[in-house]
Amino acid sequence: MHDDVERWNAWYGGRSPGEPAMPKGLGGIQLTRGGRCLDVACGLGEQSLWAAQHGFEVVALDASDVAITALNSAAMSAGVRDRIDSRVVDLDDGYPMELTDAFSLVICQRFRKPDLYEQLVYALEPEGVLVITVLSRVGADGHPGPFHAPPGDLVCAFRQFDVEILRSVELDGEATLVARRR
């Protein structure tokens, strides 16, 4: 796990967050405004910044302290630092037990850890929305790696939970699922 953190710190070193960005697949989905948002494996935090600018109180998690530092700097520049609680958390160790609050929006972009899916669903408040995007074998160029999900993986995984699947798209090497907790 320590190697993973070093790898991500090296990856994010010298990079800055891009423009705040709505999570993939979320366009046109009705959200509770002014709620709490959890951004899992937030990286440089473009989605955290977007959520904070749209009235959410954000908890942003990533294993890379380099990425979290860059997010904090960008949040300060954007005037939303007070709306983002950023934390260095290695999700390979599991879901943080101290996160007991319910969230109206949970974002997980390009981080695939199926044993966290249930905890992500139950981190949602009733009617809360989860948007998750993972690498997929569907439409992937070349030889997809071990982190690429097989076709239908997200739908199959989330059908077992108390959610309504609002959208599922698989193409160009990515799979996105949007679900609302019942």
C-alpha cells in the first residue's frame, strides 16, 4: 500500500487541478442542493471543487498527500476552501470509520474497489445520489489491465443494494453508473 501512495504522489507531483468539473454521467440528474458530498479518491479534486461551487459541503478523500495539498491550494484560490474538508486517507485500508454522516451526493471517479460499494451506498442519505466511474473493458483500446471492470460489472454490483439505477453507460474504456438511494 505504501508503494501505491508513493506512486500516486509521483503521479500528482507538479500537477495542478484542472477546472472544476461535474462528475461524468451526472448531467440532468436532480440533486439536493446545499447538502453534503463525499468525493472518494478525489485526486486533484476537480469534482470536489465543482461540488463546493454548487453549494455542497464536501469531504474529499485521497491517499496522496500531494493531491490533497494541490486541492487545498485550488480551493483557496477558488474561494471554497471553507466548504472542503480534505483528508489523506488510504482507501485500501477500507472506508473511514469516522465518516458516520450521511451524504446527499457520493462521487467516485476512476477508483474501483468493489468491497467499498456497499459502504458508499449506505453513506448516502435517503434520495441521495451516487455517481461512480471506473475503467472498463468495454471499448478499451489494446489490452485492458487488471483494474478494468468486466462488462456489466457496476450494474450487477449495485443491483443488490437499495438503490434505483438512474443511468448506466459503458463505452470507450469507462463504465459510469448513477444511482439514487431509496
